Amino acid sequence: MSMRDRLRRRKHDEITEAESQAPPPSTGPDEETVRIARKDFRRRRNAGRWRKLRLALLALLVVGAVAASVWVVFFSSLVTAEDVSVTGTTTLGDGRIERAADVPTGTPLARLDLDAIRKRVEDIASVRDAEVSRSWPHTVHIDVTERTPIAVINQGNGLQALDDQGVLFGHYAARPKRLPLVIAPPDTADEALVEGGRVIGSLPAGIASRVDTVEVSSVDKIQLVLGNGRRVLWGSSDDSGQKAEVLAVLLRRPGQQIDVSVPARPTTR
């Protein structure tokens, strides 16, 4: 064998020996990496399942709480109407308000028809308006605003009070000195009485105290008769504030008849 062949043979043997000692090439993740990955996957999977379970339990608790609350408020005997509290009355007795309200005791407060109770109370002629509310756990509260009489009128049913809305209510055995008497024909339209009430209600105290009677013929034919016999043609309730200002000046002048129906052109005679 020649020298060249021996050198080639030696080089080949060295290369073969080096290749036999080199580690085998990697063909994928080692066993430890796979184990860690599997453990992490199981941990994340279990965490997701527990999160879903907690959400489901929370939803069940919320639904249960709502259902229990609905049952307590709407169906149980724990919050039923047992008492009626009335405020705002002066001439009306609380008992009359309670009887008119006709609150169905024993009914859950939440199921009460407060609007129906209010309407029954407002059917009392002397009641201007009423507010009805729940006072937990067992009370219905009724706050009443009574009508205020500003005059009296007799339309064949005895003396009745008249308020500033022209509504008749109550009865008097005799005419109160502080209230003027409204004189109107029996067939006077309700609109005219309403207008008369508005006129009287708009009068300043200094003028109202001097009025003895109020004659109402129609919506725009309303006259005031003062205690001294002087007559004031007022007309309708339009511009009542301006009419009162003009009348206050004209009352200091002579004349038995004063016309302020057109306040820009008043007359006296």
C-alpha cells in the first residue's frame, strides 16, 4: 500500500471514529419537557373547569336570592298591609279617609294598587288631592290636601263651600262671616262657577275682605258687591292681577259702580 493510500485510510478512520462518538441528532422534545407540558395543560384545564363551576354556582345563588326576594315581597305575609297612616287632614277625620281608601289589609304591600286607593280618597269632595305611598313593612301612608273654601253658595242643597277651582264641597248651617256669598242662577254652567272661583281666589287679601257677595251670570259676567254696596264689574278671570291693581286705585275715588272688565280702560260712575 502506498503512502498516499495509507494517509487516506487513516483520515477515513479518524472521521468514522469522530462520527461514532458524536451524540445522535435530536428528533423531538425530551421526556422531561413533555411531562412539564402535560402537567401545565392539566392545570390550565382544571382551572378553567373550576372557573366555570364558580360562575354557575354564583348564578344559582343570584337566581335563588332574587326568587326569595320576590316571594317575600309579593307573596309572603312578612310585608303585608296592616296599618293606614293619614296626614294633612284638618276638617276631615282620619277615619273617613281610611274608610274611603278601603285598603285591603293582609295584602302584600307590593301588590297594592296605590292609584286606585288614591282615586277613592279623592272621590271625597273635600279632598283636593291625595298621595299614597308604602311605608315598609306594614303601613300604607296617605297624605291628604284638603280643599280650602273661599266662598259659599246655595244652589238648593243648602250652603256649600266653593274653592278656587269652582268645586263645591262640605255644608254650612250658617254662612261664615269671613266668606263671601256667591249668587248664581240654578242653571249656571259649571264653567262659570269655575271662573267665579278663580276670580275670588285671585283677589288680594285687602280686597277679598271687603267683598260681600259675588254674582256669577256667565263666564265673562262676574260682579263683586262690596260690603258698602259698591259694585265692581269684573268680567272673566283674565288679567285678574291687573284688574286688582286698578281696582285698588279706583276704590279711593267716588262712584258706586266700577268697571274693571277691561283694565286698560276702567270706568266709574
